[in-house]
Amino acid sequence: GWTAFTAVIGGYGAMFLRYLFPNVLFEPKQSFRAGYPDDYAVGEVSERFKDQYGVWIVRESDRIYALAAICTHLGCTPNWMQTEQKYKCPCHGSGFYKNGINFEGPAPRPLERYKITLNDDGQIEIDKTRKFQQEKGEWNDPESFILV
């Protein structure tokens, strides 16, 4: 009798206390420094920030941009295939050129770019809260690349 009653009241008390302290989701920072432009060789696709931030840094002859390492089909993480010079999604076979344009598989659109700027001390700053989509003409936005 009293043991069951005490157990039920204790259980309700525990649930009430658990309700007062909600779960906290710790997400990685949405902006980060990615070094200096000279850290990247012309033609390079840097995977230095892929695992931690989900970002590839791509250096062309005149610009640097940050591509999201998220397939636009179902959100899987593609791999950079150095010898083939393309990103290949392991889930359903989507392929993207080095610049992020889709050319094979079910991906409906190119990879997205993140905001990239040079801060006051000359370091590259990536801001993942601002995305740019090629099909909307946003890759021409000056915040979607830095000139070097």
C-alpha cells in the first residue's frame, strides 16, 4: 500500500524535476576562422574543415569560396575524389564538379556556398548562417567568395 504510493509519488516528483531541466543541444559554432588565403594552393579543395564544420574551402586562380559538404539530394555527406576532381555522394551517386555544380545522379541542384570574408587581420572567416544558392544567382554575391 504505502510503498506503492511512495513509489508513485517519487516517480511523479522525479518527472517534475526532469521537466524543470530540459535537454540542451550543444551544436558546433556556426562561424569560424579558416586561416589565411596563402594557406591554400591554387586548384586546391581543402578538406581541413569538412569533419568539424562540414565545409570545403576551394581555391581557384582568382577567388576562394566555401562549399557546404551536404548533398542537395537528401543531405548526405559527399566525398572529395581528388583523382576524379569531383565530389561524389555515397548515398545515391550524385556527382558535383569542383565548383559545386551537379552533373550526375539525383541531386536537384548545386552544392551551397557559405558566406566567406576576410577579417581585419587578414584571416578567412566562414559564416555558415548565410548560404548562397547558384540556381538563384547568389554565387555572384560578393559575400559568397573572396578575391585573391
